[in-house]
Amino acid sequence: MGRNILCIEDNKDNMTLLKRVLESSGFSIQQAFNGWDGLKIAETEPVDLIILDINLPDIDGYEVTRRLRASNFSNVAHLPIIIVTANVQQRDVDEAMAAGATAFITKPVDVFELCDQIQAYLCQK
């Protein structure tokens, strides 16, 4: 498949899980452990989809999403963004979607649901 996914996740255990699952499904993974690094990678590297945590150590995932959607880089502004977070309140879903997220998945991650979401969004491209 060879599609490039950017994972922005500060928890190393969660990142390891995402990396293992996605690489075993044929995806290439780029990792960022905070929001600023994630933004930089999205703007400078080839990325087809972003998996993004909300609770990051510098700027939160809502702000990362808003900045991605407002990006001057045309390849970035329209990328699918799947929020993967432990935040489970409806207001979290609403804020993520208002910021421009494409989908919202709660932790612990159902890896089958995540892979199905990724396939659905990448097949639309």
C-alpha cells in the first residue's frame, strides 16, 4: 500500500502500538511526540493522513487541527485527520469536529476500527 501516515502522539506506549499495527498493515509511519513537531512534519514531508492525540505536551490536538486546516500548504489543509484520544465527552467530539477533524476514535483504540477508518479515507483519495 505504501501510504504515509503521520502519528502525533506523546505517549510512547500508544505510539508503539499505533506504529506496529499500521506498519503491519502496510503503511509507512512518521512519528511526532508533540504538536509543533507534528505540524512541521505535515508541512515538509509527504503525508496522506494524520492520526492525532488531543492531549499533547505543547499545543493541544484541537489547535494542531485548526492550524493544519488553516495551512497555506495545499497538501496539508485537506488531509484526513483522525483524532484518537482518551477524552470521551461529547464536548470533546464537538470541539474536535469544529476544529476540522475528519473522525474521532476513543482510547483504548480498537485497531480494527482505526484501520477501517484509515482505509475508508485513503480510498477516497
